[in-house]
Amino acid sequence: MPGVHEFSIAEALATQVLTYAPAEARLRGVEIRVGPLRGLDPEALQMAWEAVTFGTSMAGVVLEVEQLPWSITCSDCGREWTSPVPFVSCICGNQAPSPVGTDELDLLAVTVDETTDEDET
């Protein structure tokens, strides 16, 4: 079940999409990139998006979420890698390598089908 956080993000995203999409265009998709510090659950965000757009001109618009991974650095051996979760052990045995993440939420693309005079007949 989506939380208040995901609903507020979905509402703000829908507002941004409507701001940038041409008024006469038919919306098809929205693509965003989310940093791990945002703490968004992609599945909950999908549900919130569907709820926010239900019954609107944006109903059925596909939301694609690119979830960025954590960057992990081991202070013991210097190994660096990425992980979808921040709390992992290093293969050298270090139980507390350092996770680093970003908090961006970027609207990358809005996909539209432009209508033509032929479409309206």
C-alpha cells in the first residue's frame, strides 16, 4: 500500500508532467530516476501514480522508475561496488562498509503521441 510520501511524489510528478506536455498531445509514458536516499518504494509509487491519475486525462500513462543503487565502499580493503540495499557486508569480512547514495528525483522523459488533423476526424 502506498504511503503519504509516495502519494505526494506522484501528485507533484503529475503536476510537472502536465506542465511540460503539450496540451494537444496524448500522453503515453513518464520516465523518472530516483536516488536511494529518497526512500521511495517503486511498487508503492506505481500504485500511487495509478491512484493519482485515475479518472484523469493521464489515466493509463505508464510510469517507468529507474531506481539508482547505493555506492558501497569498504574501508578495510578499498573495494567499491553498487547494491540495491545499503547494509551489506564486504567479501573481505567487513560487516560495516560505507554506503553512499543520492536523493535526486529527476523527470527524465515524457512520451507523447501528437494528434494530427486526421486523428480528429
